[in-house]
Amino acid sequence: MDIVLRNNLILITTGFDTLNTKWMRDFLNHHSRGMLFLPKAVLVFRNETLKDIRDAFIHQLSEYHAVANDFSHEFFLRSLLKYGTQPIKIELDKLLEPEIVKVNLYAYDKNTVLISLEHPNSWVLSYMRSQLEVYVERGTDMSLVIDVSDYKAKARLDRALNKRHILHYQIQYNYDNHFISKLYSDFANFSFGDLCKNKKEDENIYFYTVLECPIGASQDALKKSYKKLTKAYHPDKIFQENPYMIKHYTQKFQLLQEAYTALKVVS
């Protein structure tokens, strides 16, 4: 483990085994609503109501690091505590081969969605909670029931599902042919007709999600989002040689092109 104290954050670089220790998992679980998930890291923002939990974590972190490197725990602890208001970034020291995690989506109706994992994975579930916490009606260690009764909730769900790479996990979403039609049943008689009968239109709705636009967005909105996302995911923007990240960016770039091409035709 390496710990670097920067002006704007505490950077912890470590392996996945350390990331899964109980004391670190407990800290992250408490901060699920204040975490930003990145492809190989999590960024934890300060929450004043969780000050005691953060302080306990910093004490544990200092002790763990001091023992591993054979230096004074008290001295290092004083340095860490000076950064008490800064975010904490916990980054994997290497990006492992992505592990596929299967997540099932089921719409009870237009207002309620069930997200369930085929196998327990607390990291993927923590990501879902971090994105959808205010809309969670109930949940277990393998599932969440989400209230998507308003447009903002649906848009939030779209954004959450659009992210497929969490730490070294690759999320694979599974849903039946009726998922989209139930979720967007209010739009069934709008511009894209009866979704239950037209698979192509189901795909078009998915393409709106890919482009991070609401259903029925204007051509100008689609074009603006397309340009922004392709600029971010263009293969020339990759500054690392990791083959998995190169593949991830390339596939995303190709999917953006496919989505924009399809929606230009139907809009």
C-alpha cells in the first residue's frame, strides 16, 4: 500500500485484497451515497455526519500502513488528520482482467424496477446504491427495488445502467423483452408506438441511454451529447497501454457511433 497526501485529497494505492478488508469495507459501506466509482478506483467525499467513522478509518489506515512499513504510527496519523476535510481516493495498484458480474433487471410496472445480482457482489451493489439511494424502496445483499415513478428517477436509472465498468468488474445486464415497454409504457402512444410489438424501437430507447439523453430528445441535443461523449471516448484519448481499457474505450466509441446513426434516422 502507498499513501500520498496531496493538496486536494488523500490518495491510497493498494491491492484488491486490502480493499476487501473488513475495516475498509465498513468505511466504504457507510459512505455509499458519497462515493464516485471509477474504472479502477473509488473517490470518497467528506460527510460531516460520518466524521467519527472517517476518523476511525484514518486511525486504522495509519496503523495498518505503519506496521507494514515499520515506522511511527503516531507521527503519520498526525499528518493524515491534517487532511480531515479532503476527499479520499482509493485506487487499485493494477487493473486486473475484468470479471463479469451478471445483473438482472425486471420491471414490475412503469413505477417499480427490481435490480438483482445472480451472485453476491457487494462492490456492484454499493455502486447501485451510490447512484440510486434516494429511490431505493427496499433491498437485500443481492437486490434493490427502485421507485422510478417520475422522469428524474428513470433518467437516473438510465445513467446508472450506462456505466458497465466498476473497479475490475464488468457488469452485464440481462432483461426480458418486456422490460423497456413496461418501464416506458407512458410513451407507448407517443413517437415510437407500441414497444411490446417492435424490437427495433426497444433498441432505439437503449440508444438514447447510450447517448445519455432522455427519450425523444431533439436532434440538437443528440448531436451535442454525441460530440461530447465521442470526444471523451475517442481511442486517441487513451493514455495507457492496458489492453482492457483500450478495448473498453474502443467498444464505447463504436457503440456511440451506432447509437447516433440509428437515432438520426428515427428522429
